[in-house]
Amino acid sequence: MEIALQVLLLIIGFILLIKGADWLVDGASSVASNFKVSKLLIGLTIVAFGTGAPELAVSFSSLINGTTDILIGNVIGSNIVNVLLLIGVAAVIHPIKVKKDTVSKELPLLLLISTALIVLLLDVNLADALINTFSRADAIICLLFFAIFLYYLIAMARKNRRGRNAKKEVEKPKYKLGKSFLLVVIGLAGVVGGSQLVVDSASFIATAVGISERIISLTIIAIGTSLPELVTTVTAARKGESDLLVGNIVGSNIFNICIVLALPVVFAGGITPDNFEIIDLAMLILSSVLLCFLARQDHKISRMDGVLMLIIFAVYYGYLIYGVFA
């Protein structure tokens, strides 16, 4: 009976997370429009980072509760889901065109940051044993990477604005300023409250059923907190909005590593997750490498490429599920 209640709370938590993120993105976008901020800058930052709000809230909650495996698994799992599942599904719906700048700049930056995370996570102790640690210094390095990414976004926004010359495209505010701020506040409350429910109930279920926090975080929490990206991705794929689709995923993955993981650690200090395996880190790198490789082929991710991504995702998740019952 207690487990059934926790499952119900888990579902309610996900609903709050998803709806809260939806209100947060709408409210923040409308606030930006009210202040006449560039539409391009809104899309590259608020959409990508707003849909990453559930992961950030879960990370802070898991760190406060001492569940560091959920903190790491939330980031690694979400990034794997974003690339292999979300882009895979989107490519099957509609082939994804990838711009030259994205192939030459944004995707390599994502691969660089993902590789840096693996290097920072893996340390060797005095007994020459491989252990997983992520210190405050490591987190600061990730924040510096994020600063570089923000500089790139701002520079690109300025370049595009100059290219439009005197023709300035400013999105009409969806809501008045007061309602926009209210949506931001309500959205943040939903994200924070929902994340607490998700972490608490997921931890309880993992302990009661005997499933490790690693499996819970890499599957249920990773997919659940990626649902805002999933909705955005599927919608963009149906409308043929490839730039929005790829930008949302790349921006979200960079945000996950540099902010969702690093920011809580900067405040709380280093963490040492206990139950992560090399295959989880390998899949993180593989997904980024695969995305870069496929995007370079005619600057397009085809339906067959999407099928390949989904097959790799299914094999990995099959391995995780097999490990639970083996």
C-alpha cells in the first residue's frame, strides 16, 4: 500500500515538474518579449534552459537528501535520453537538417564538455583504483565551459541581428508583464515542489524494491525529467523546425552538465557516487560522438539514422533492465 502511494506521488511529482516547466518557459519567454529581448536569444537560452529546469531542481533536491547517485544519474541519463531517444524519435518522424555552424561549432562543443565531464569524474586514488569523484574545483571548470557557451550564444545573436540590418524581429508578448512574472513564480514553485516529490518517492521505491538508485535515476527520473524536451522535440519535428529541435537538445545537454550537475556541487562541495559503471559514462560519450558523426553526413540526420539511435538506446536500456533481474 505504501509503495502504491509513493508511485502515485511520483506521478504527481512528474506532472508538477512538466507543467511547472511549461509555465516557466512561457512566462520567461513573455517577460523577455515584454522587455524586447531578441527572439533568437530567447529561443537559444530560455527554451533550452527552461526545459532543463526539472533536472536542475531534481539535482538540488537529491544533493540535499544525500542521494548523489540520483544527482549524477539524472544528468548522465537525461543527456543519453535527449540524444538517442529524443533525436532518434524526431528523425524517424521527419529527417533533421543540421546547419553547418551547428556541425562545426555547437556539436563539437557538446562533445568537448561531455568528454571533460568524464575526465573530471574519473580519478585514481592512492591504491591506483579507479573511482568516481566530482569536486568543487571540477564543478567550477564546468561553469567556465558554460560561460564560454553563453559568450558564443550572445556573439551569434549579435551577428544575426546585424544581418537583419534595420529589420528587427521582436515577438509580441504572449501575456502582460504582471501575468508573465506570475507564471514564472508558479512555474518555479511547480518545478521545485515536483522535484522534491520525485526524489523522495523514487528513493523510497528504489529502497523498498531493492533497485539501486543508479537504475532509478538512469531510467525513470532521466526519462521523466526529459519529458519537456520530448514534447518540444516532437512538436518541432512535426513542424520541420530542425534548428529549434537540435538547438534545444544541444543547449539542454550543455546546461545539464555545466549547471544541473556543477551548480549544486559548487554550493555543497564534492560528491562521490558509489554505484556507477563505466558503461554509463561510455554511453554518454558514444551518444555525443554518434550525434556529431551522423550530423556530418550531408548535414542531415535521416530516418535510418534515427532508427540506429533508437536501437542503441533500446540495447542500453535492455542491459540496465537485465541487470535489475539478473
